[in-house]
Amino acid sequence: MIDRAGLAQFLRTRREALQPEDVGLPRGRRRRTGGLRREEVAALSHMSTDYYSRLERERGPQPSAQMIASIAQGLHLSRDERDHLLRLAGHEPPPRGGGSDHISPGMLRIFDRLTDTPAEIVTELGETLRQTPLGVALVGDATRHAGPSRSIGYRWFTDPAARDLHPPEDHEFYSRLYVSGLRGVLTRRGPESKAAHLAELLTARSEEFRSLWKEHQIGLTPRDLKRYRHPEVGLLELNCQILLDPQDSHSLLVYTAAPGSESHDKLQLLAVIGPTAPTG
């Protein structure tokens, strides 16, 4: 059962405890109140200001678990705080373990500051949870996919367009990398996991996947230098730095180019052009 008073109080206290710079927003010169405004939390949570305001005023219908999870991310809550918020809204929190889409506050704080860099937060199955604007400009909006297609490894073997982002001579390596990665996740998570389900789907759909899966290759790691083919600026060679959050099995991928290089100049141009790349 929903605890409307408790839910409203918890939302207000967490909103008032946050400052704009904590969530990557500009402070502005005319801000008089402490904490975030309701409209700012609503925008961060991808919902209307009216809907969010009604929750703080103990009104409106019971919010869904998906809406509560979105608010938890907008407020940069920890997993314990998210679970508390779900219980206040009358929902049972999801089981702990790999596969959660909830991003830790620390990871979000770092991500929020990468405004001029291609970056993304991904799950252990290659599901993109967040992208910076320049990340979208580089590879397209990878967060729009649903179901198994959320995984880049699944798209790699089922959607030919997913391979357009990389030169053909790199395709074999990526095929082996995604198969090796999926094998590793399945071993950690077990035969009833989402990884096992993806492997079953890909075995049925892709001859290439079936062939590589039989080789039982494990332990492949991404190359330090990644090459991307962009329809507007051409080939980019980017270094990829990875920050791992072991508790949630999320990775923050940050792409950079050597100063003075052709790829560096292309990234600058890409920042001006904006998100015109095809979705990866």
C-alpha cells in the first residue's frame, strides 16, 4: 500500500538536499531557494512538473514502479534510497545483483560533468543507460532500443546496421569480443540469467554467433583504440577509458582523441554538427 505522506516527505527532503551542480545543471543568477526546483526534478526524471508536484502534495494516482525508478535516477538516489522510495510507493524493490539499470550517484556525478566528451554508461550486457550529447552525435541514440535489442551484442548479430559504425576489417574482432563477453556474463550469472536468454536467442538467429559460441573463447578485452565510421566526418580513431562500478556491474566509457590529431579536429566538428549519426 502506498504511503503518500512518507513518499511526499522523502521526495521533498531529497530534492531540497540537492544543488543544481550536483546533477549537472547550471545554478543561474536568480536562484533564491535552496535545493532543486520541482520542475528541475521533473525534467531529470522525464515526466511532467504537474505529475511530480502531485506526488509531493500527496495527491494523484499511485505511481508505477517504472516512474519511481525514473525519479530515483533523477534525484541521484543510492540503491538503498531507491528501494525505500519504491516501498513507500507500494512496490517491492527488484532483487539485488547484476542486471540493474539503476546507476549509482557517484557514477552519475562523474557522467554529469562530461558535457563536452563522447561518453556512455552501459550494463554488463552492453545496454546503454545514458549518453552525453556528443556520445549521441558519435553513434546515435543507443538508449532508444527495447527488449533484447538493448544489448549492442545482440544488435551486432541481428541488425546489419549495427556494424556500419565500424570499418569492415574490425568486424571479426567485435564478433569475437561480444561472444566472449556474453560467455563471461552467463558464467557469472547462471543458466537462468538474462545473459543465458540472450545466448539462446542469438543461437537461434545467427549462424555466425553459433559458430563462435562453440569455440568457447573467453577473456577478450576491448582494444585501447576504437575506430568509428561517421557519415558526416568520416573515420575517427578514439581512445576509450573505462571506469567500472563493480557493485552495479556498470561501466562508464569515455572516448577521447589525441590533441592535434585529425580525429580530435573531427570531434570538435561533430560537437557543432550535433546528433546526425545513425543509431548503433
